[in-house]
Amino acid sequence: MEVKDAIQLNPLSLAFLGDAVFTLFVREKLVDNHDFKSGYLHKMASSFVCAAAQAQMLDAIAEDLTPEEREIARRSRNCHNVSKAKNAALGVYKKATALEGVLGFLKITGQTERLYYLMEKCVSAKETQGGEK
């Protein structure tokens, strides 16, 4: 999809896609690096894809975002969402949605190299903060 078309999409649609892309990325990374039972892998993955972790990841990569990505994050964060996080404050949930929006935008516009660069940075930031390796 062209960037100009993707920018017109509902930011929550981009976040919906970004959530799936990031979850798959984390799961593949865990399976590549660990030979644990699926229950434990799920627990590890959950520590990366929860709203609190994603909010921290957004803070960690904020300086690396392009102006266009910052705008997508801003729009995703500020978009009215009728659902709410089960275990996160509203501000944390909105930051996580902002990260997912950026990832979804990069995926749908075919910016694969940039997408993987930012997801690697996110995972590295989480690991540095004491998350699972």
C-alpha cells in the first residue's frame, strides 16, 4: 500500500495489524532462541506484548522514529478506542497502541527493513530493562 493511502487509514486499524505483527515477531524470536514448552513460551511472549512493556518500548525508540512515524504514533495514541486494557492504565494503553500503530503502518506500507529494525530495538530495550532473553 502506498504511504499516502496508509496515512488515511484509521490509526486503530494500523494498531490492530501492528499488534499481530509484533506478537508473531516475538513468538518467532522466542522459538528460535529457546526450546521450552508452549506454556512457558506464551508466558515469555506475554511479557513482551503487554501494554506496559510496549509503552516502555515506545519510550525507548522514540528518538529513532522518523517525523512520519511520530505522526502515526501521535494519531494512534490520541485515537478514541472503545475498548480498554485489562491490566494497564489508560495512558500506558494509549502508548502501547501508538507503538502498534507505527508497526502496523510500516508493515502495510512494505517498509520491512525498517519494521524489523524497530522491532529488534524494542525487544533489545525490553531485555535490557530486565525482561526475558
